[in-house]
Amino acid sequence: MAKINVQQTDVTILKINEDDYISLTDMANAKESESRAADIIKNWLRNRYSLEFMGTWEMIHNPNFKVVEFDHFKSQAGLPSFVMSVSEWIENTSAIGIVVKKGKYGGTFAHKDIAFEFGSAISVPFKLYLIEEFQRLKEEEQKQLGWSAKRELAKINYHIHTDAIKQNLVPAELTPQQINYVYANEADVLNVALFGVTAKQWRDANPDLKGNIRDYAGINELICLSNMENLNAVFINENMPQSERLVKLNQIAKQQMNVLQEVEKRKLLK
């Protein structure tokens, strides 16, 4: 569940079967009080154009949609006596584009395509701001998804890095505690090369933060870190001394970060 704020109104968004459904109840609250929200939705639903829009959407996206029942409702739409609730629409046509949720965060939710159309019943400005805020939310989700993907890539390359350490830097006679020290020491080679501090120095400087320095890295830093883990593994396999590896990795980190930042700047300028 997520929330966006549209003209001082909080609007809830649910993920249903991988699709985004937006709360029509919250949207209706922007026009009338909460007690009138159901009436606004019901009045919108009885409109012939609204009904045709929803029916067409269902025919495109829902193979189980009952077209015969839809045609019956459509023939009645617009008549003074025609009244239909969301529940009746769903039960009679097997519609999936609009759903009713019970409970604390309940209400009437509609697929984003239908919700955007419903926005016109609130006001044109509200509809436009709704679309804008929804797009902003999706952009933020994509950024977070990109960060998570880069973090997972860094974790995978971490295993390549630790394998090179195990094969080349960990003598058989070391105790488990000494082995852990070797791994931590090599991890700090990358930390110092990229971030300029060891893991302990970062923890001492940030006692209130959970996790480690890499959990707070940006996407560009995670890309660079992933590359550096691969390179350090190669350098270790080539028996390059740690002091030389640190200098070389620091130079590479600076170069790659500059390139990544330039690419990001060009994207912002487009």
C-alpha cells in the first residue's frame, strides 16, 4: 500500500495482481465529506459514458467479463430510474477493474485507468494532479528498484571477491577469528578506496544508523563497488600487494564515479 497527496487529499494505492488500484473513496472525499463518497461513486457509475468506459476496459482486459449483462446495464444507463452500486456491477458482470475492500483501509478501489477517468468527476485540476503525483510515485519506485538491483549485484560480486581472498590470502593454519579478520580487512580496502573510511570509522561516526556503510550507498556508488569487487578479486589472484591494490582501486573509483556522475547529469539535462 502507498499513499499520494493530491490537492491536500491523501489517496491510497493498492497493488492487486501486480496492477495499481487507486482508492475512489479517497478521491471522492476531495469533493464531498466522507459520508457522501459512496453517493459520488454511485452517481458516476450510473452515467452512461462512465459505464461504457468501464465496460470497454473490461472487454479489453478481462476474458471472463459478462458482456450480455453489461449490455443490459448499458441499455438502462441514463434513465432516471437506473441506479447501480459497485457491488452489483462486480457481481453481475464479473468485473475486475473495480473492487471493494473491507476493513480499516477499506473502500472502493479502481484500476489506475478507471481511477484517472473517475478523476474527471472530481475536477479537471484534481485529475491532472492525480496523474502527476501517480507518475512521481512510479518514478520513485523505479529508483528504489534500481537501488535494490544494484545492491543485490554488489552482494553477488562480494562472493567472487571473498572466494579470491579464500584462495589466495587465507592460510590453512589460521583460526576462524583470524580468517574473519582477513575478510574484514579486505572489505575495508574497498571501503577506503571508495568511501574514504573503514567500516569501523563509519560506525563510530554514525552510531544511530543501523546496518553498514554499504546499506547507505547511492546507486552510482553501488555500481562502482560492484566493479571494484571484481577488479580486486583479479588483483588478488595476480598476487598484487594490498598497498598497491588500495592505490589502484582508489584511482579507479574516482574515475568511475566521475563518469557515472557525468552520465547522470546528462540525463537530467535532457
